[in-house]
Amino acid sequence: MLLTGWKQIAQHLGYGVRTLQRWEYLGLPVRRVTRGPRSPVIADSDVVDAWMRGGAGKGGGYNTWKNVRRSRELRAATQKAREELNMRLEVLRAEMAVLLGQGKKLRRDRDGKRFANA
């Protein structure tokens, strides 16, 4: 199936237009109708799908789907770690508020570790 324009190609692959324009420099098999960086593009859906799977072409061996999946996994793991860190910070803030509310001062020992002094 012939895909005409960045929007059709993006809809077919499920990614944004700008992402696909970046992938063009990695070898995404699109053809420009005329010369120039802003000229319209066309692509064959079978060839684009093969490129995404890491098939033949300029991007041969570059398994885009695998990299995208890995990127999503890393993004999810990072988000989970960030949420856990934020929860721990909330607990620490609450404990600090309690300590400071009771009039306790925080000091450091010789090793630089903090401790509460009554």
C-alpha cells in the first residue's frame, strides 16, 4: 500500500510525524517526490514495516521495534523509580516536620551524618 505524506506514514506506524522525520536520517525508507528537504514524501507500507523489523535497506540490522520496546521498558522503570523516590521524600518531609515541630534541632556527628539532638 502506498503511503503519501508524513501524516499517513505516522498513522500507519503509530508514531509522531517528527519522530519519523528523525528516523528518515537513520534510514527510514521514504522517497521524496521532488528534491529538497521540505518536499512531499511517499513510502511503501511493506518496505517501511520491514525496516521497522530490521530488514533489508539502509537500516538493515537496526531493529527499530526492539529498540522502541526497550525504550518504553526503561521509561516505565524510570517512572516507577521516580514515584518510589517521591514517596520516600514525602515520608522524610513529614518526619522532618514532626522533629522540627517538637523543637528538636538537627546536628551532624563527626562523620557528617545527621541526627536529632533533644
